[in-house]
Amino acid sequence: MILAVLVSPRGMTIRNATPYLILDGQAERAIALYQEALGAETESFQRFGAFDDSCPEAQKHLVMHAALRIGETQLMLSDGPGHVEMPAGSRVQVALDFDDLDQMQASFDALAKDGSVIQAPFAAPWGAMFGALTDVFGVSWMITCPLAETATGAPAQ
């Protein structure tokens, strides 16, 4: 695996970017879906009520923070503040790279269930299968998997 390291003009090294999803009370359902569709493992899970004694009773059960491990990457999510309306257009797109076409398709299908397919997986001109969808929680996903090359160097179909 090649790890790209980004260095800003000020010398700050960024090893990766982790998407954080604010799911307006749907975090537990999202965790269950991502465990099933992507094999996600829960690394941490905290509720608002466990950390803030002043938290209103109606919000104590909400997920304050969860971190999921998906392959070698991390995805973080929360139910959100609960009492504050989130601005429109604050959704996060997540790009997932697979190395197995069958797993890519299975995950695509599981995420697309009750969501909407933006682009069904197809052999993209850059040599990968590519698909895009929005899951049932309104999170947009771009899913890709490299295609094996033929003897001529062209992507296999």
C-alpha cells in the first residue's frame, strides 16, 4: 500500500482525512448498516449522557461520538447536537477504494438499499469500476475498484 503524505506550505504533515458524519439521531442505525455493508468495526462509542451531567434527559441516549474502522480507514459519526438545526448542504461524501470487485458490488448494493443510486457501477475510463450512491441517511458515497489490466495494458472489462 502506498501512503500519500501531504505537506502544507507551513510544514504540517497530514496523513489522512477522516470523514465525520452528523446523522440527526440516526447514528445507531448507520453503525448497523455500515457494519453489515462494509464490515465496519466499532472502535469507540459514547453517548451524550455519559459525559455531560447537564445534558437534557431527551438527549442523553444520543450518540455523541463513534469511530468505526473500515479496512485501514476510520469513519467518525454522531447524532449531532440534537437541539441545533444543521445547515443545508452539510453532507459529507465518502470515497471508498476496494481491491475486490465482488466485495465492491456487495457493499454498493447494501449501501444503496433504501437509498438512491446516482451512478450504477461501470468500467470508468480511468481503469476502475466506479459507482456513486446516496444511502438511506443522505450520505453520498463514491465507490471504486481498480480493474485488472489486459496484456495490452488496457483495463479489462
